[in-house]
Amino acid sequence: MSRTLRQAVLSGDIGGNGFSLVFQPLISISDGRITSCEALLRWTHPILGPISPEQFIPIAEESRLILELGEWALLQALARASQWPKSIGVAVNVSPVQFRSQSLALKVLKALAVSGVSPRRLELEITEAVLIGDDKTALLTLHELHTAGVQVALDDFGTGYSSLSYLQRFPFDKIKIDKTFINKVDHADGSAHIVRAIIDIATAQDMTTTAEGVETEMQLDALRRLGCTEMQGYLFSRPVLASEINDFLMKDVEKRRMISC
């Protein structure tokens, strides 16, 4: 299976080979509005069927096909975001291979120019794996993105090796708190104290926070008490097909307009 999968990943045309994007909204905890949507890569192979990102992304990274795949995803996400209300941003994941290519900032600027989307509406999500190793190159790339006005989020915070040191050394705009800490954030003996510490650190450094994988009202209530900025998860919405996200967002905007009248 792994050999067949590898051959399938490397078999060519990305746009016509079953790759697509879905979009999962991020929600402001203070007022419930949609602040942005994260673009998530999906793949349905014509013969093998649906393949999980956990299976195909490592192969794409090893083969460096992720450079082409990541650029395609960025262009597609920005093209879709250009049709949304300007108050709603778009978040795109960046792999370590893309980040270390030293051409990321240039490709991002070109993609923004093609789409016409304002840089402030684009957020790039990176994990700690991106930062391990070459600090100088990582710092230069982050500064290039910030200078352009692009937002950068540290994704899956708390699952890596030395998260706290990264917050001091690198200029992030947001911390996305990993689902493993959110699962029991509402339990008396759970992870609330850890989540509170993360939020306090982020606030002290002028960063916002997003809780990943929120599934219950009790988790949301706990996050609201702790001062978390945003939430993302099945409690509000599962990932939405690209063909349906425009209508989804417009309906939410209209609903909020009716409530405010």
C-alpha cells in the first residue's frame, strides 16, 4: 500500500489529480463572528479513494512535491478568499520544506498580487518543526512576511520540543493551542492551568490565541473564562467544501446583520 501510495502522490498534475481544499472557520469567542477560515488540503485519488493528509503529506515532503502542492493550495485559498467579505481572513498551512526553501516570502507576495487579497487577511500557520535548526533563516523569513503585512501563527502549540523559547525568539502574531490541551480544559483536574498559562504568555507578548478542536459548550465556556481569543472545532463547524464556503460565510454575515438590527 505504501509503495502504491507513493507512486500515486508522485504521479503528476496536482490540480487534476483529486486534490482539493476544505475550509474550517475560526470564531471570535467574544462575539461569535467568523474571523477567518483555515484552508485544509484533501486528496481523493481516482483509484485509491480518499487518502488522509497524515498519509500523503509526509511523502509529498520527502519528495519535495510539497513545494508545488503548497503553492497550489496557497493560490487556491487566496482565490477563494478574494470572494469573501473583507472582514474574513484565510489561514494556510506551511510545511517545513516550504519554509526552508528560502523563496516562501516571494511566492506569498506573488500569490497575494495575483489574488488581490490584502496581506493583512492572510495568515500562515507553521509548526515548531519549521523552526528547528537554522534560526537565522527562519527569523529572516518571518521578518520578510511581517514586513509584507502577513500574519504568522504558531500551530499545534505545546506538542513540540521547546515552545516557550520559540515565543521569545520569533515574531508570531498568534498561538494555536493544540487540541490535546483543549480536550479536558473544562475538567477540574484537567488542563485549564496549562491553557491559562499559554494565554497569559501570549497576551504579555501581544499575541492572540486560538483553541483547536473545541467540541462542547463546556469547553467554550472554560475558554471564555480563561480569556482565549478564538476557537475552532466541530462545536461551530466541520470543514466546509470549497464549493460551499462562500454561501456559508454570506449566510453567517447576513444572520449577524439581522441580529444587530
